[in-house]
Amino acid sequence: RRLLGVAGGAGAAGLLGGGVADAVARRWAGPAETPLTATGATAVPFHGRHQAGITTPPQAWGHLVAFDLVPDAGRPEAAALMRRWSRAAEAMTAGRPPEGDNQIALDAGPCSLTVTFGFGRTFFGKTGLEDRMPEALVEMPPFPGDDLDRSRSDGDLWVQIGADDPLVAVHALRVLQRAASGTAAVRWQMNGFNRARGATERPRTVRNLMGQIDGTANPDPSDPDFDAKIFVGGATGGEAWMDGGSYAVVRRIRMLLDHWERLPVDRQERVIGRRKDTGAPLSGGTETTPADLTATGPDGTLAIPGDAHIRVAAPASNGGATMLRRSFSYHDGHRDDGAPDAGLLFVAWQADPTEGFIKVQRKLAGGDSLSRFLKHESSAMFAVPGGAEDPDDYVGRSLLE
Ligand code: HEM
């Protein structure tokens, strides 16, 4: 791939005269020979003990796509697909065109592309691998308030694509969907976004469409118990193929933004338990100050209200339950009632969903004050195996071979 920007704009220059034409051309094409910025040049390695796209900082663009195996496809076809997918993903994440490329991303660098693969419960029956289905991959229980669309839930296979450039992300989507042809068909697709790299002065926690800083209290990879909470380690027997893997819970959560935005900011802050501008807990300090759930205000009431989202969701309120939240926002136009079809493509990572998402969501659905402003519209859970460790390996090999 070419590592320099394109100096185009000749068409505009031909129609307009002199300095104006030059200015227009510059505006559309940028200065000639612009080197790739860090956004374009950054590559996230595909190979490793864990798949990329879990601890990778959230990219600007994301596609979550579930596939179902076609009726005649079984274990050998699924193995061949995972081999094709891994090969294509490795090339694209390194910034090389995959075999038979359609050239959608030809001029771009890797742009932090990651591709993460997972298996849903239904995958195991269709491939004759029921006895290898991990115990942790439980059926998701229903929660009060769920309003799930089954056609946009579940799936045999899952692909999470993230990149800091929209064309690079769509390129990966198209390449992987074509590589699945004859073996698996798209069941649902959701498109999301975060902030573009370079849009803020220094890296900051992203904001969601409610305007809140979202991700502050996430566990940090440097925490001593991070790996134990987020990744499967030391799995044995039929589940050894999940060693180094994790479980992804995916929920499409629509935000009732018209209701939310009518609420004064101080009340919005009490719903979460943090300040909206700085993300600091209402118990005081800055964004990174640990929330003090016991602190009281001058009137003697709790500084972080009893039903505030961060109190109800906190590990301290849920026997230590922990997950890594790594979501994308979405805005898919407007509904028939005029309300935005917008919210969060919530993705939570953990070593055991029963001890992570399920425990916390039971509590939240039972009455945190944020739930009034949300609708959970789809739901899925996937076993995401460890990464392919070297060029001969592919994701899921120790399950499928
Ligand atoms: C914290 C928003 C759904 C679990 C937070 C925070 C915000 C937020 C603004 C505080 C900043 C931070 O630590 O990230 C939202 C929104 C949601 C949503 C807008 C839906 C659209 C969920 C769900 C779960 C969850 C479904 C899990 C079942 C948590 C946890 C924390 C948190 C564990 C950290 C609590 C702590 O220890 O302080 N969320 N959240 N959230 N959220 Fe959510």
C-alpha cells in the first residue's frame, strides 16, 4: 500500500481560475504528500494469546455482525471458514490487501483495525460439538424490561470489527462476508461509532449519546486480577480450547433520548452518580477518584443516590462481579414515532458471564434509575476463543480440528 496521501483536486482546479482553484483543490485534497498520521499508521497485531479487540482501545468505527451456518455446513466447513477468516483478518490488520481484494481500503494504512471472532450456543449443535460447549456459555436469562427482537439476537458466529477509519472497517466487513459465502450467511449487523482519534486534545474516556463519560471505572489491564476476571485461564478437558479466551455479551440498548434530555443536568448526574462534564463521582474528586459509596452531603443524604447507576452496578454491590465494557454508540435514523433510533451497542467482556454481566444486569433491571431511560432491544452471548498464536494457526483451531 502507498503510505502517502493523494494529491488530487485537478477537476476542481480545471473549472475555477487561479488562486480560488488552488484553494479549493487544497481544501479537498489536503497538502500533497501528507504522511500517514498515527491514526492511519497504527497496526494492532492479529496474533497473540488473546484476540485483538478486547483490550484494544475502542476505535472510531465498529461493525458487529452475526452469521448463521447454512444448512449443509458442518464442522469441516466451519473450520475452513475460520481459516479463511483468520488469514484475511491477519492481512488486513497488518495493512496488506487480503487475497482477491476488492480494493475498498487500498490507499489506507491499518487504522488500528481489529477483527474478533466468537461462537454462539447454536454453533455447537450444528457442528456436532455439543460436548465441547463451555459451561460458562449459558442461555441468557430474561430480565425485567427486556424488549428483545429475536431476529437481531443470538447467532452461530460473531465478528466484531473495529477501525479508526470507516472505509477500512467496511472493507473488512465486506471481505469477511464474501469469504463466508456458501458456508455462513449474515443474521444481523449493527454499525456503531466512538470518537475519531485526534478529536480531543489528549486521549480521554469516550462519551456516549447521553453525553456521559462512559468507561471510567472499567477494570484496567494493569490490575492484578484483570486477567482472572476477563480472560479464561487454565481451562482443561473439553474446554481447553477456551484458554486465553473470553465471553462477550452484546446488547443493543436504545436510549430514550427525548425523555433523558428533558431532565435537568443535576438530575441526570444523580441518575448515574457522576458529574456529566468531568465524569467525577458525586462523592468528590476528579474522574479517576474512586467513588465513595458511603459519602453523605451536607443534608446527610447519600452523595451518590441509592439507585444511582454506578452504585447498583459497582462490583462492591454485586459480590465483586466485574466486566470490561467496550461499546460503540449507534444512531440509525428515527423511528415511526419520531424518536431517535439511537443508543449503545453494549459489549461486555468477562471470564464468566454468570459472574459478570448476568449478575449485574439482574440488579440494574430490578431498579437502577438509568433503566427508565433505556430499552434493551437485542441480546447475544459468544464464546470468544484465545488468539491465533502464529501464522499457521487460526482462531478456533483447537476446537475445530
Ligand atoms: C458505569 C452508562 C449500561 C455496567 C457507567 C457509567 C456510565 C454508564 C456513564 C459511569 C462511568 C463509568 O465508570 O463507565 C451506561 C449507559 C448504559 C449502561 C448509558 C446503557 C445504554 C450498563 C449495563 C451494565 C453496566 C447494561 C451491565 C449489566 C456498568 C458498570 C459500571 C458502569 C459495572 C461501573 C460501576 C462502578 O464500579 O463505578 N455506566 N451504562 N452498564 N456501568 Fe453502565
